[in-house]
Amino acid sequence: MYASIQTPAACYVDFCLIPIGTHNVSVAQEVADVQRLLKDSGLFYTMHSSGTTVEGSWDEVMKVVGQAHSVVHQGGVKRVQTSMRVGTRTDKSQTAADKVRRIEDILSQDTAGRHEQDDDEDNKTQDGQNEFTPTTTTTTTTTTTTITTTGIATTTAAGAAIKGLNARSPRRLMSLTRASRMGILSFEV
């Protein structure tokens, strides 16, 4: 009865392969060996701090995870444990990058809304009037720049953005700092 059930056509697997009994707290060499295998596989993959996400056909992805075990065993490791999360969709094609981009879009809208609200408050004089008078120009150029950063680059990106903008008030500066901590910094020039 179940023999006729097919596996999904495509999937993504987020896996964390753990060599056990290596007598070394570092697993950097084993991770590098697995990354070489993934590069050679031709599948799309993304390494992150706690594992790797691999995308492709079900059979190819499951095969490369098995091969990752074999590569680590060939390096002398007697026992390997892998933790995996597997995702499939049948309604549409969606990559891991698509999923991340969708969340970043939502977060950038939240951040943009806060910047607009902060800017409205920052631009008022003591008597409550807006200090900027709207003007009409024949040519308007708006460039929206989104910087997605991680780690040390966040501070660099935030610094560059702050230098490039007229961060006149502490509230605007705090908004930029919050956005950089979220890993998304969006502003208009």
C-alpha cells in the first residue's frame, strides 16, 4: 500500500552534522570537508553558524547528507549524529533565500514605518509646527538602499549610514541603531 507513495519532488534540508568522539572540541576540519562535498555536489547550499541548508531534489539532497556522513567517517570519525529539519512545498517553488527575503521585507516595512514616525516627530519645532516646508521640484530622485548585514559589518554599515545621513536627533540615531541591530538598515537618500 505505501510502496506506491512517491517522495516530494524538491526539498530543503537544514542539517547539523556532529562528529562524536573526536577528542577535539573543534569540528572545523569536518565542517570544511562537508562544505567541499557540498560544493562539488552542484546543489545550492548555505552554511551558517549552526549547520548548513541544502536545496534540491529530495533524492539528491538526502544522498548528499548521507555522503556527508561518509566523508566524516573517512576522516577517522567512528560515530556521526545529524540533526535535520526538512521542508517541502507543493503549492509553489520557494527557496530558502525566498523565505528569508519575505521576512526581511516584512521587517523593513516595520522599520520604515518607525523611521517615518520618528522623522515626523523630529521635524517639529517647539510650537508643534513642522520645520520643513514641502516644496515641489521638477525632478525627484529617490534611492532606497537596504543593507543586510551580520556580525561586525553591522556596526560598519550603521556607521556608514549615519555618516551618509543627516542624523540630527538622538531619536533618529536610535532608530538607525535599532535597524542595524535587526540586521536590516533601510533608508532613503
